[in-house]
Amino acid sequence: MLGKNRLIFPGEKVLLAWSGGPSSSSMVWQVLEGLSQDSAKRLRFVPGAIFVDEGAAFGKSLEERSKTLAEVKPILQATGLPWHVVALEEVFSLPPSVLRCSAQEPAGSEGAYKAAVDSFLQQQHVLGAGGGPGPTQGKEQPPQPRLDPPSLASPPAAAQTEALSQLFCSVRTLTAKEELLQTLRTHLILHMARAHGYSKVMTGDSCTRLAIKLMTNLALGRGAFLAWDTGFSDERHGDVVVVRPMRDHTLKEIAFYNRLFSVPSVFTPAVDTKAPEKASIHRLMEAFILRLQTQFPSTVSTVYRTSEKLVKAPRDGPAAGDSSPCCLLCMCALDVDAADSATAFGAQTSSRLSQMQPPTPLTETRTPLGSCCSPGVGRVQGCGQGACRREDPQACIEEQLCYSCRVNMKDLPSLDPLPPYILAEAQLRTQRAWVLQEIRDCLIEDSDDEAGQS
């Protein structure tokens, strides 16, 4: 997969997202095999590993989490890679900049990839002919990468643990909990990758898991983002690209591989562990796909091959471009548009109508000239301008979410338990939009004719 796509260049730092499960464990083991000197097609990047402790989201005690970490750390130490163990509670200390798409470097062509490989091999040959390892040879050779000091998982602050537990306890449905957990985990891994200089993140999503995810995202209203959610690479974050090298392997193949090569793994309960089949959309779709797979063995491969045909096409119209707004949570392009999305517009209108206040007498609805909305209409309804949008936190965040994230946010009664970086970024975006709206009349924009003449 890596050789066919040629996305990771020699010497590039890659962060391996290891959850302890069989799929991500197989990914780490195959990377170690590819880094060995005996491999015919040796990998030439510099990997590191990260493990996210999500025990606080499930209500696990500190003793249970300590037992899990006691099993995780020896495996990470045995890999010989730089490794980091972080707690999910650290999302409450993330900066708002984690939600901003940094500038992405242009993708290198096939000729650039070959030139990079030739240059890397030439450096290896020069260092090898110098007689003995030089001071930089250990840094240049991927089989023996320079190990950064590992990030030991110190006990998280009690306030952060309580805040994370309160957040997940306030979510009404298991579907919204799973989506929120995935979002926070992605933000945390993205921040760690940027903080330690990793430009790529590898995840252990298998073919079976991606087939289930594709059908689940369709049911959740994320059809516009399937190419990013299930493709080989995900460039939505800009400077950090998410790569899924295990997407050609089914769970059955991974299980046989781990059994034959004695790949160690750690069982960590998930938020849907022991949940009934109809507890969430994720569990229902997983049971449906796996049950269909037992009767028709080509089900997973058929769904997977369909996902390969999806193309990441930019949206047409004024929303397209690098400056187009992105979702506050999943960081995809906003797909809520009244002009081409009747479903999203209808859901948004229904939500606003349900929150409107009862009508007041005609004498009380008169407002002075210059007021943006009447008191009889709720703040969420309003006119969509000025103080209305800035004074209502719910509307402030809702207007910056895609359709799927808006639906999930309905299961969160209050915005107070959300991590501060999400609220801060939402407020900053709203203030910028308000300032831009205020000075729009003062901006001078060249027309097409004037631009062509100049």
C-alpha cells in the first residue's frame, strides 16, 4: 500500500496510532518488519507510536486504568520506537489552534518521490563508506531512529477527569458518544503529531472496519465526506495527513497474521463494549454488515471497493477554495446550504421553530429603528446578524458545524461541558465573521472587467 501510493517520503516522521487492538498491533508489527535490514522492500521513514488512554470516558477507575497502562508500556518499550502515552483528559488543555487547518505542502510527484529515494540511498551509501557510524548516521538510518524521550502518562488532573466524565455522562445517546469520542481522540492525536514534528499519522483501520464505517457514515449524514473518512489518505487537517495502510486487510486476515507471528495486543474496553445490537447506529450497522458477511462472503469487499471509487472533489460555488469554512468538530467543509441541501435546511428550520418563544401582543413587538430582531422571536431565530449570533452560544456553535455534527450536538443538552478550546475557537470565528460583516461595505472589490484590464 505504501509503495503503491508513494505518499510517505524517506526520512519523514510518521506517528503510529496504536490502540492496543489486533488491527493497529498488526500495523505496528508490519512497520517494524519493514524497518528491519532483512526486508526486501525496506521502509525508510522514521516512525513513532502513540497510545490514548480513554478510560475516563467509560467511567473506569484509576486502578483499572493503571492495570491497562501496565500492559501497554512493556509492549511499546519492546518496539524500540519513540512512544507517547496520553490521557484523553488532555483535550481540556488543548489550544484553539488545533482546529485550524494549517497550510499544506504541495503533494510531490512521482519524479520527486524517486529523486528523494535516490538522494536518501546516496546518503546511506556515503555514510556506510565512511567507516563506522558517524554522529548523524543513527539519525539518518530508519532501522535505528533517534529515540525522543518517551512521554510517560502521568496521572491526569482530577478536575480534567471529572470534566471528561461529566461531558460523556451528559450525552444522551450512544451514537453521539461514539462520534464525540472519535472527534476528541483525533484532535488529541493531531496536536501530539504537530507538537513532536510528525507530518503523517497512520491508523489501523482494516477493510472490514472501513466497510462498516462507510455504511455508518451514510446513515449519519456524512455522505459528502466518505472519501476523506474511508480513503487511503485524509488531508483535511492540512499539515498532518492521516494514512490508512491496513485498509486492504480484513479482520480475519489480521487475526490469522497475529496468531502466526505472535503479535501482542491489549484488550481495552470501548464505549460500546457489551452494548446491545440496537444501542447505536454504529453497533446496528456493524451487526448488519458482519451478519451479511457470513451469508455472502463478498459483502465487505464489495462495499470496500465501492469506497475506492469515491473522489475527493471540491465543492462548486463560492464556498470552494482554501478559505472556505470548515466544521468546528470534524474539520470537513460545511455542507449545510439552503440552496442545495433541503434536508439540512429543513432540520435547521425545525430546530429553530421549536425554540421560538410564544408570540407577544403587537404593541410589545415594536422595536426601535436599528434593532436586529424582535423580542417575540427567540435568539436562535433572530436575523442572523450582529449581536444575535454573538450572544447565543448555541447558535454560535451550531452555525459552524456540518449537518452530521449538528445532529449529534442535539444530544448534548448544554455546551458548558465541552472542552474550552472548542468554545474559544467558535467564539473567535463568530467575532471574525461579525467584524467582516461590519466592514464589508468599506472594502473595495475589483470587478471582473477591472481585474482583466489590470
